[in-house]
Amino acid sequence: MLSTAIVVATTLVCISLILNLWRLFIGPSRPDRILALDTMYINSIALILLFGISSGTTLYFEAALLIAMLGFVSTAAMCKYILRGDLIE
């Protein structure tokens, strides 16, 4: 039962990643593209966690935590760049 749920969840997250990729390329404005990129970080974390659950190892959970931290910092940096034009004041 768990393996079926993991396969279904992985399929849905992959569909979500494809739709986010479409929004990243087609997005009408820069904030839409940044939001799509941030959502892609979240979906990639979900895929890594699903793979970690299916393989039964804890190494993937640490990788997901690292990607979450990098995703937050990069999203904040891109938003600051859009608002002010500089990353460093």
C-alpha cells in the first residue's frame, strides 16, 4: 500500500514540476518566474523525500534540508535584486 502511494505521489509531483517549468519559461513577469522557481525547489524537496522514504535511508532527508536552505536564500536574493537592483548594499 505504501509503495502505491509513493508512486502516485511521485507522479503527481512530477506533473507539478512540469507545470512549474512551463510557468518558468512562459511567465509574463519576473515575479511569476521567481515564484515558479521557488515552487520547483519545494517540489524537488518532495521528490527527494519520497525517494528517501522508498529507499529507507536518512541521507536523502539531509539533502532535502540543504536544498530547502539554498532555495530560501536564493529566492530572497532574487526578490531583493528585483526590488532594489543590488544584492549588496
